[in-house]
Amino acid sequence: MNRKYRKTIIAGNWKMNKTPAETKAFIDELKGKLGKQRWCDVVLCVPFVDIPAAVRAARDAKVAIAAQNMHWEKSGAFTGEVSAEMLKELGVKFVVIGHSERRQYFAETNETVNLKVKAALENGLRPIICVGESLEEREADITAELITTQVKIALRDIEADQMRKIVFAYEPIWAIGTGKTATAEQAGEICGLIRSVIRAKYGARVARSVTIQYGGSMNPKNAEELLAQLDVDGGLIGGASLKVDDFISIINASNQ
Ligand code: 13P
């Protein structure tokens, strides 16, 4: 973390978990336990149908609500899809774009990620852009090229003055839901690489202002060490964000 230049953001990505009633119960409990921490911003990325309940429950707390996906078009014949404008109207502030599960199971590409990033920004939503390599790609020693390409294409046609709205999340696929975390050094190295790609395109001032999270089996035990890395400005947390106490512990780790 480097709080002098950028916000630390701790975001829970619930994936396909929790009903609207469970969402309300979670946020009510979270509010009671959150304390007056203000070193980090707290975000919850919830399923579409949970958004109204989440926004309502989080209204009097400093917790922003995010969607986990969106379509890039404004409207039209796209059965099952949701637009940025629809999310915005519900009070959504952030949207996860290009999560590896969406790339893997729903055929998202770097190009569709770029279209979604642009549509999110046009509608005042802050994209959390996910990038990361598979185990095969890491073993083939192509991690750096792959991440560089993912970041460059995601940022195609994005102006420097929009960059402060963007958050990146480095999520090595081999660390997601596996209990296998990247070492703090590995996380720091790739988050640093992402920042260097941003620096090459937009300059040092812009690069140092962008929040770059780590995601992949982050939990109350390893969070502090990961967040101690200068270029790791927060977490995108799956499994450990489903339990209030674990999520709070990670938030507290960012307050050290
Ligand atoms: P886990 O924390 O469950 O490994 O999930 C990470 C993730 O994919 C967050 O987006």
C-alpha cells in the first residue's frame, strides 16, 4: 500500500452466493462490526438481484456496492444482460470487469473487457479490471507478456483523466478458490508490473494514483503480508468475504 498517493480498497466478491435476504443480514451485521476504520474503502460486489437490498442496507454505512459484470451496449436485444445505466440507477458505484471466471466460462476477451471498461466509465461507474495468468501460463514463463497485453488492451482509448476512476485487480487464476496464495513477493511483482504498464502509457503521476488490488485466496492470515507490498493497494476477496468476521479481519489488516 502507499496511502499517500492512492486509496486502499478492500472489496468482497461474493460471486454466485447469497440471496437478497442474506445480503441484508450480512450488511446489517457488517455495519455493527465495522468500527470507524477509514484507512480503506470497503466495497461489496454482489449478484445483480441482491443490488437493491445491498444498496438499501449499506445506505448509512461507508460501504459501496458493486456489480460483478455488465454489458457494454446501452440497451437492446441481449437476453439476460444488464447495462451500465441500469446499474447506475440502482446506486451501484463499481463494476468488476473481466473476472477470470467470466473469461473462462463466458468467453470474455480482452476486447470485450475494453468495451465494458469504456461503457462503465461513460456511465460513471468505476471499473475493477481483473487480470491474471493460469498455472500453465506461469509455468511457461509468459506471465509478464500476458498481463501486459491484458492491461494494454483493457486501457485502449482510455484517456489519462479517466484513470483515477479505474481499479485493477491482479488475480492469478491458480490462486483463486484453491487456498494457494501468491507469495507477497509474487503479488507485489505483478502489481508493480501493472503499474509500470500504466506508467509507460500515462506517466508516473497517473500511475502512482491507481489502486491495484490482489485477489486469490486472500484471507485474515495472509492479508497483512500481502498488503504490506508497496504496489498492493487492497484486495478482491472471494471466499473470505462471505463471512463477516473474516471480511472484517481483512479490512482491519489494511488499517495496520
Ligand atoms: P478467492 O478469494 O475465493 O480465492 O476468490 C478470489 C476471487 O476470484 C475474487 O474475485
